Amino acid sequence: MSDGASVTVLGGGAWGTALAVAAHRADNRVRLWGRDPETVDALNEGRGNPRYLSGIPIADRIEATTELTVAVRDASCVLVATPAQSLRHVLLELRGSVAQGVPLVLCAKGIERETGKLLSEIVTEIMPGHPVAALSGPSFASDVARGLPTAVAIAARDSGLASDLAQVLSSPRFRCYSTDDLIGVEIGGALKNVFAIAAGAVVGARLGASAQAAMVTRGFVELRRIATSFGARPETLMGLSGLGDMMLTCGSSQSRNFAYGVAIGQGASRVDFPLAEGVATTSIAARIAREREIVAPIIGAVDRLLDGSLSVEEAVSSLMTRPLRSEDE
């Protein structure tokens, strides 16, 4: 793999479109696959993506298509930016259409709710002939699409592959750091969404900046406990895909998960809210914590908030009145 690669992006939403723009800025040939014909037509006609990235110009040299086999033809790498809970279905459609050995780069963040599998495990199950990588870090789609400075991590078990992918996708405004800690990058990206909901709920309920800071800090402790039980390295969790991503998503209304939490704290309806991946991740994260006997009270509280069995005030009260212990525990 070298500069000027043929990059395919799967997903016509905000994040998929932003990644296509970033790949194009890195001097690659880019194709984007999306299910929505109107979005695909708008991209091909040079009108950008008015549905998901309104007002942001998109290069007209990005070729968009609704045909999956056309999108992946001659691809050097495939960036999969479809939602985590639909990954299995997309891979089943994709199977057999991508040349053996072409890496699949996971760009969504989550854990499969039904099985508890990490996204890389799903790729290995369905498309075993393809190396797996993951792209994660503190990044909003609108910032990336506008060309604002952004840094992310790209992980693969093969450090050489991670480095190659970082070279292919990096540009002066989109910097990629490579690592071979695939598990750490995946779990950090998935679990931070749960704590973004918690932080948003605290803000929505007007419980103060001190409570928000405590929620984020202690949430990171829980993230670290679960991630290290999977074999993630502590230094990965302190990096872009762990602490860096939490800093961004736990304090900004641009984060769908944070905004979802704010709605919970305000008692607002969430019926028409955009997809918040942390909602699907919370229940499986709570189950993992129980099964592994990991102390994770914030994850448990968010799980109960989402099923309506606990109010924000009750959740905070239960967390504040837990038995006192050392901060290191």
C-alpha cells in the first residue's frame, strides 16, 4: 500500500462522508458507498451532503454509488463507517466482493449488542481473509469535513499495516498515529460513548460542573478496568482513542451521545433523537462488567437510566453514597 491508494468508504452519513473527504485530501482516489440515492446523487452532482453535512462543500472528485460491488472494485483498503449494530449485515452483503487481503478499517465505535463481540471479531468471523484495523479518536465529522486539524489513532495487530494505513490517510489537517493495540482502540472508542451519556445527563439535570468532572473521571476508571480485562494496554487508554475521545465527547453538544444524555437529564423526549451508539453499547457493557465481576457503577447506572428504572438524581445519589474506598481501587 502506498500514497495515491484507492480508498473505499462504506457509509454515506456524516462520518463516512467526512472520512471520504479526508482520504481525498490525502491524495487518494476515493469511492463512497451509501444506501440513500438522494445523498449519492447530491455528492456526485457536487452539492455535498445536505442531509448530514449541510453547508460544507465536498470535493466533486469523490465518486459515490449505491452499488456495493462498484464501490469496492479495485480498493486498496475499505473504511467501514456504517453503524456498529449494522456491521454484521453490511459485511454479509460485502462478503465475496472485496479481493482477499484487502484490509477493512473499522470506523464506527461499539460492541455488538446481541453477541457481545468486538467489531474486529465480527470481521474475523465473516470475512476471515482480510486484515482488520480500527480508526478512532477525538474527531467530529463536521470538523474533519471542514479540514480543521484533527488527530486520530489507527490500530491493527500488524504494526506495519497500521503504519501503512496511517501514511495513506494522513494529511496536513488529518494526522494519524499508528498502534498495534487493536483491542485497546476498539474498547476505548466504544465505552467512551456510555460515559458521554452519563456526563450529558449530569449537565441536563443541572447538577454542576463539579459533578460532570467527577462523572467523567470516574468513568475513565471504569473504562480502564474493562479494557485491561480484555488485554488493552494502559498507554493506549491514555491516548487519543481513550482519554482523548472522552475529553471531546463528554463535554460537547456536538456529540450525539452527550446530547442524548442531556435530553435524559432534562426529561425531554428522545423518540426522534439521532442515533446514539452508546445507547446500544451500554447494556452489553453492563453485562460484560457483571460477567467479569468488574466494579462499574456508572455503567450500571446509565443502563438503568436508559431503561427508565432510575432517575438522574437517584443515580447520582447512589454513586455518591457508595462505600468509601481508595481512589486507586
